[in-house]
Amino acid sequence: MEYGAVNCDEESTMKIALRVIGVLLLLMGPIWFLQGANVLTAGNSPMIGDPRWELYGGLAALIGAALLVFSWRKTSSSRR
């Protein structure tokens, strides 16, 4: 007995996971960067004014963008 019409194979699950992680990193990276640069100063966070978070935020955003590009390129190349 089947409980659903959704056929979710391993490759599509990986693509979805890469996209979700990529979007999260792409959204969180600039926030971390701006907190490290002392631009977003709301609240009391040890990240505020710490230049390490500028680096971490920039890297997170770049990695997130790379994951999104990789997941979309893998999709378009697998359709050929």
C-alpha cells in the first residue's frame, strides 16, 4: 500500500538540502558581517564589533551562494 504520490529519490533530496543550507548561509552571512562591522548593534551580542565575524559572515555568504549555484547547475546538467 502506498502512502503518497511523492517519489523523492536520493539526488533530489540532496539538491533540496543544498538549496536550504545555501539560502540559510546566504541570509545569515550578511547579518554576521554587519554585526562584526559594528553596523547592526541592536541587542547585546559578543559578535558586535568583532572583526572575526566580518570574515565568518563573508565566507558564509560565499559558501551559501556557491551551494546554490552548484545545486542549480547540477539540476540543469542532469536534464540533458
